[in-house]
Amino acid sequence: MFLRYPDSPRPYPFRSRWLRRAAAWAWPLVLLAWLLPGFRAVAAEGFAPTLRDYAIDTWTSRDGLPHNSIRAIAQTPEGHLWFATWEGLVRYNGLEFTVFDRSTRPGLLDNGVGTLYVDRDGALWMSDSRGNVGRLEPGTGAWRWWPRQAPTPQVIIQSMQKDAQGRLWLLFEGNGVGYLGPDGRVVYARPPADLPLSLSYMRLAVDARDQVWVGTFDGLVYRDAAGTMQRAPARFDLPGGLVWPYVAPDGALWIVSDDRLYRVEEGQAVLKHRVPGQGHLTALLQDRRGDLWVGTDNNGLLRIGRHGIERLPAGSAIPGGRISCLFEDAEGSIWGGANGGLFRLRETLVSNVTHREGLSGDYTRSVLEDRRGRLWVGSSTGLDMIGHDGRVAHYPLPQTNGRAPAVLSLAEDRDGNLWAGTYGDGVFRIDLRGALRHYDFDANLPAGNIRAITVGEDGTVWLGTQRGVVAMGPQGPHAPKLPGLPDGLITSLASSRGALWIGTTEGARVLRGDRVEPLDLARLGGARTVFGFTRIGADMWITTDRGLYRYRDGGLARVGLEQGMPVDAMFQMVADGENNLWISTNRGLLRTDIHALNAVADGRESKIPVERFNEMDGMVNSQGNGSSAPSALVRRDGSLWVATAGGLSTLDPTRLAEFRDRVAPPPEVESVLVDGVPVDWKASAQLGVPGRSRVSVTYVGLSFLMSDRIEYRTRVDGLDTDWIERGRQRNVEFIGLPPGDYTLRVSARHPGGRWSEREALLRFQVAPLWWQRGDVRIAGAVGLLLLLFGLYRFGIHRYKQRNERLAALVRERTHDLQQQAQRLLQANQEKSELLTRLRLRSEAFERQAHEDALTGLPNRRQFDESLARDLSRARRSGRPLSLVILDIDHFKRINDEHSHAAGDAVLHEVGALLSSASRASDLPARLGGEEFALLLADTPLIEAMEVCERIRGLFHAHADWGGMTGLQVSFSAGVAELGEDESGSSLMQRADLALYRAKSGGRDRICAG
């Protein structure tokens, strides 16, 4: 299976393949780079990715265009893009479209724009459907118009271009050509009847010899240097039908005829390319690398270059219909206008491999490079292998229920065997010969998901299952039984330096030999789910649902959302050979470096610098995948691969500098509002602003690559001492500026790039208000001094009167406050006494609720609560728990022979003896009547029997019970130890039965249940 773009005749050449081919040329290229400092820039510009590696953006009337059909595209020197449509002229700044038509100010003479042209002076020319021509004066924003005058026809001007003499040649639809001279006069003559200019096509070109070439539906026509219109020379041997010209940026004249592309060389039309089966070719562009882009009539876009002929079908990613125009902007992006809308192809850092290129499914979960350099891809629909030649081969795993197993995890052992863990279908092993072995679930391999696999330094293959870790030995799977090993879902595994690192949904563990070390991640940031481990030097970095954790010398440090990370959940971190750390997340790919991470983790820095890459950078889907492994890797050729929810994303880190070092976007002031009213700030060198006005300025960085990420800074001369960084804010507002002259400076940059050297400037002057004039201020100052003197004298008089009244009021209020304080003290004392009584009463009620009044021991209610708590604790910890139920022998006889008061005294002494004889961890309680219980935590049955025998000896040693001379008291007891999965009621029942046997056996004895 080939990785093939739709209709592409060749396999997809992965960048790793290019790198391997380029390795043979590495040493001469290194020498050339050393000798020629500019080599790097030239090489970067010469690198042409495949057509499928371009990101495609489209716009229609839903996005702000006034009409979907784009007739022409141009770019003015300051950076704006302009589009010609049937419903007006459109300006684009990378973020929003601004439409100019007959209703706007400045307005057009007609809404139907025919074509656009930017001359050597940077002026924008436009024509319309009524034969009018206009020019937008550079720097002023003002239009100058040349309305149509007879004898020029009142038809659309389809194309225009200037010659070396400054004449602007105009192609009138079906009516031949004319020109607008440097003197402002239009020269036009009707075309000869024997030429097919009535069938003209919308293409006119002026070559280096000032010959004007015109395309028609019946051959090519040109005007020679002598001014004669005639057909193209017969020696060109062009086919009939639609033929039209194109002048490339290097001055070469191309002729498009039928499915052929000719280049005029030394007076001959030389056939360079044929593209059969594409219908009419309607647009042509030669880009800065020399590749040709060809638009068709409803058959999409072609590119002819080092990758051969590549096709981008209409309707697949670009708007349908005829492609009317193609344009390359200052940043190298390719723009196209079609009947169905506007589109752009831009180079991106990230390219992708998806189902379209041969993967069995787009929802990829894991990716692994084996020792042979092959790339294995696990997805929700099975297992694929990408070979050295870029071919994708699907490896068929046994199906269950008619579906391929979902592969969650991959690993290669020391013998070169590939292990694949699945979602509910066990684990597979593929040996070097391709033979498959399936390990299904059994007693040693728990059922569920296998989300992680790692290979230990001793060659042991460890599986992360839904019920803990499993080691794959020669005899099959084996689950180790060690205290502290997790027995739930394993989300990640890593083997490093003799230790097994285990990630779960409840934190992390480290297995060293037979010792398990828990890592308390929750204490530091609240992490629970661990997605991966990455060893960097002596440190182990842990990716979790609460950021990154660093484990160093037994201690933990965290770098998360609070330290500047843009997301919480981080899946896998990998390091490349360019000092970058890449982290996959649900919201794109993050990049930072280890020095920055350690600086934040050590507390030397408070914020981590992070770059984020997502769909804007070419990722087919920014959602990475966690709880599967490995979900990201750096191959031996240095390329980075990441599993996403939309396929595999890959990038070459060595190209990062190329994208980061783009030319800074030139800033431009877009609009100025004074008190909410737009003003023409370009009309004069300095804008006048009334005092106390609100001045709002909107600006933009004219780049069309990641326009929404451009960062800005401003400085106002006369106000600011330094630059103020505005982030992505595109406007600034000033309110109530003091009178004076100001200059607003705006600079822009791409994220992490250099600030633009060119600044956008706005000079304005704030006029003073009447009261801000010098003479008014002097008069005001004198008047203010006189007023202050009068107020001072008046204030002294009022001050004396006020002091006298205040002194009397203070004496009166002081007396009242003293009386109130006395009353408050008395009320506070009464409240304290009441609270003390209430507290004592509450404590008494609490004791009555849980304490037996006669013996002082816990009552049945307290005993039941303690039993339930200790049962739960014993089950969790696996520690023993024993229960003793004892009954006073012949207690009824004591009541009958010595009175109930004596019986109560005996019960009281029994409670005191049990309380004093019990350990701190034991719980003695009275269950009712003469029946008592002992709850013995962490005590097996044998020790419980010993405790009972010791208490029985204390009973025998006690004389004169209840104050009755010679009265001896004994007890019978039943003892039971908590069994596995046993309930409290069952434990009580077994102890009761043992007590019954003790009584039946003659009393004064202890029996085990």
C-alpha cells in the first residue's frame, strides 16, 4: 500500500527518507554552509515540501467575502492583500475582510471589479465592469479615477499591465486592447476584423520587449514593438483553441495552450510540460522556487516541480469551479481565486499521515520505531507498519466479533520481537520473521486493557493491565505479588536504571527489586492519573493530569498550570537532538527546553516559556492521546512523530528555526477614532485632536501566517519611557491626554520571533482647552491664592468654635460609653456562664449516647459503630481482627441472693476491670445485662485467646466482688477472628456460638469460634 495523495502517481516521500538520501551529501553541504553564510537561507527557500504537506485554508461569503467568485489577487507594498469580486474590492489584513463598493467612503464607481495590478511604485490599480480605471495612491488611501470615455467600450476590463514606457495596457472583453498613458489619456482603437480579439480570454501579458500578448479562444495574438496586432508566429506551432500568455517573475514568457505549457526561449515556443486529462488550464503561477502552479476549469490545482506533477482535486480541499487566478504573497503562501471561493496553501511545520495515506484508521494511539527503522502504528482499527520507502502495510491481527483489535501500546524486546497491547483482546507478539503469537486473558493475564508495555534491563517484558502489572516470562504471564504494588488500571510503564516505574489512575509507584516506593503526587498539585515517564539525565520526569513532575534524589517538584503551562493534562514528553522538549496534550503539541523546566522546578524562575503547535501549524488534529504508549517519539533520523485523534503528525525539529525566524510582520495603523468617530488620519502629517478627547487606534501586523498569534508592543513619544507589550491586543486607547505633540509607535512580531524594525507611526497633537491656556492659568492662580487666604481666616474662627463644642460633647459621650461598657461586661460574663453550662450538658448527652451509665464502658451503639469501622479497616489493610463476647456466670443468682444493688456493683467492677485490663487498641463494651464484648484490632485468634485467659486470671484474683465478703465472680467467653469477606453479623454469630459452647461446657471457660 502506498502513501498516496488523491490522484498522485507517486508514494509519499517522508522527510525521513529525504534525510537518509541527503546523508550521502552531508559533508559537502556542511563545507558549503561554512564557506557561504547565506547558504542556509538559500537552502531553506529551495526546500519544497510535497503538495500534501501544505495546510489549506478557504474562505467564502460566509467568512466575510461579498462574493464567492474571485477574479484577481494583488498585494500592496505595506502588506495588505486585495481581491477583486463582482460585489466590490476586498482588502484583507490576515484577520478580517474590509469591503469597498459604491456604498463605502471612499467608494467605487462600480461594484463589479474586473482585475487588479500593482505597479513598480506600489500603487494599486483596479478596473471595473463598465470600463473605469482607478488607482489607490500609496500612503494616502485616496483613489484617483479615470472614468470611461468614448471611444473606449463600456465593458469589463479583464486584464492590465504596464510596459517599460509607463503605459498601462488594458484588455477590454471582446473589444481588443488600449492603454492609459503616463499623461492620463486613454488610447484605444477597435481591433482588426481578421484577428480573434472578439473572443479574448482574460489574460494579457507584456514581455521584456514591450510586446503585448493577448489570449483568445482562437489562438494567441500579440502587438509587436512597431504597434502591429497580429497572430502569434507560425513557428510557435501552437494548437488551436484557447491559448493565453503569462509573464513569470523572472521575466520569462509562458504560453498555455490546450494541455501544454510552453516557454518562449530565443524566439521559439519550447514545450516544457504536458498535463493531459485536466481540461482547460485557466491560471498559471511560477513561485519563488521556480515551481509552476496550474489552475484548471473545475479540475482543481496542479503543481509541476521537483516532485513531478502533483494534483489537488477540486472540491477535496479547495473550492470548486474554475480557478481564475493564482498569486504568491510576500511570505511564500499560494493564494487562489475560484468560482466557489478563495483558498490559500501555506507551508507548515507539521505534516501528517492519515487514512488517506494508507493508515487503517485515523484514531492513532501509539507509535514505535523498531531496530530496523520501521515505524509501527497502533490505532483503534488495528496495527500498521510504515517501511523505509514510505509504504504503509496493514498487519492483520486476529479479529474478534468481526473487528480488528484496537492497539493501545507497543514495545520491542531485546530479541527484536514486537509486542502489541490491545483494548480487550490481550497482547500479541510478532517475531523477526513476522510470526504472530497471541496471549489471551487467563488466570495470570487479567482481562481488560493493556495500555502500556516496557522492557526491563534484564529483558523482562512488563505489561500494564487493568489489574496491575504482569511480567511475561518463558512460561507465559506472571503477576508479581508484593505489598504496595497497584492492583488497578495501569496507565503507563517505564524501565530505567533497574527500576520499574508504574503509572496508575491513583498516582505512581516505583518497583526496585522487591521494594515498592509510592510517589505522593497528590500532595504536590493534586495529580492522580500518570500518563508517562521520561528519563533526562539523573531525573525522571512524569507527565500527569496536573502537569509535569520531576523526581530527583527522592524528592518531587512540579511544573503545571500555575507556572505557565497552558494545559493541565500532559501525555508524553520526548527530547529531540535540537535541545527541545516536546509534550503531547489534548490541545496541541507543546515545546520547551530542559533548562527552562529545571529553572522553574528549582524555583529559580516563576514561569515556564512554552510554544504551542496545533492545527494552525499543520496538525491534522491537536488532540493527542494519553493512557497509551508510546504516544510520541523521536526517530533516529531526528523527526518527531505524535499519535493524535486524526492520524499521525510529524515534524522535523531542524526546521523549527526556519519557521521561527520568519521576517517580522510589518505593522500598519488601520483606523483611528476620536470620541468614537472615524477620522482620516492619512490626510495630513499630523492629526489634530481636541483636548479631553478619547483617541482609539486599531493596528495590525500584516502577516498571513498565524495572524491571530501576532504579538504587539506600543510606545508613545511624549508619554511612555519604554515599550509596552500588548500581547495580541490590536488596539490602544488614550483618554484625556495633556496638550502636546505625540507619536504612537507600533511594532509587531511572530511568537518568539524578532520585533519588526519598521514601525507603524501615528503623529497627533492634542489641543489645549480654554482653561489650559497660559493667561487663564495665571489669573486662576491669583484668584485661588486670595480665596485660600479668605478661607484660612474663616477656618480659624470656625475651628475655635468647633473645639469648644467638641470638648463638651466628648465629656458627655465618654460618660455614656463608660456606662455601656459596664453593661456589656456584665452581659458577657452571663453569656460565658451560660455557654459553659451548655457545653457541660452537651458533653454529658454525648457520653450518655455512647457510654453505658453503670459501667462507664462504651454501650452497644458505640460498639456497633466501632465494629463497622474496624471491619472496613481490616479489609483494606489485611490486618487481623478478633471479637470476644463474655457473659458473667450465674449473674441472676447474685441478684437473687445479694440484691440488685449488689449485682449493679458487680457489673460496675467488671467494667472497671475490663477497662484497666484492655490495651489501648482494644475496645471493651457492655452489650446489655451481664453480657460484655472485647473488640481486639490487629489481634489474631491465638493472641485473643491469651488476652481472655489473662482477664480470666484477673477475675479469679479479685475477691469480695460488689463488697460481699467471699463472693467470687467468673465469666464464660466466646472468641472469633474475622475471616476473609466475612460480615460483622457473621463474626458476632460465631462468637455467640463459641460463648454458648463455653456455658454448655461448664462455664468459667473460653472457647474459640
